Amino acid sequence: MTIIGIASAGRDETAMVADRFARAPWFVIADGDGKILDSVENDAGGEQHGAASKALMTLSEKKVSVVLAPRLGPNAMGFMKQANMEAYCAEGMTVREALDGYRAGALEKLA
């Protein structure tokens, strides 16, 4: 079962995708059909170092296998590879638009 984590500026599908992955205020969690399952506050945003790995640990605990975000740094990419997660570029759109774009195969793969 595919579980999707979207870096988000807010806690629902009308929020914009956050402009930064590891420091996104929220992660919206959805299933492979695009149904919103949960919203998780990202407590990694205040970290001086290691925000990406802490954010990805949070998503890993939620069984996320696909991440939608504008971009990922090298630390996040390395962690995602180890965790067998995939990432797709979602930028300048709402959480709902990102989910719909992923489901339509319209987003560029990052990792």
C-alpha cells in the first residue's frame, strides 16, 4: 500500500506545498488513492542540524513510501534511498494538486 507524505505549509489539502522539505511546518499524509489520512506537525523545523533525517524519520514512522516536496538536499536523498522511499517534485501547488499530479504521473521524480 502506497502512503504519501506531502511537505505542507498547513494541515489540510488546501494548503500550499511548503517551499522547503525538512523545515515544512506540516506533513500531510495520504493513501495511494489521494485520501487524506493524517496531518503531522513537523518538529524537525527548529533543528540546527539533521532536520532532513529527523523529518524523514517522522514520515518513516507513518509508513510513508512516497514524498512530495519541491526539492531535497543530499542528506534527505541518502536517507530516502536507504529507506526505499521515492520522491517527486511538487512546487507552487496545493497539497490536493500535488496528490492529483502524482496520481496522474505528472510529477518529476527526484529520488
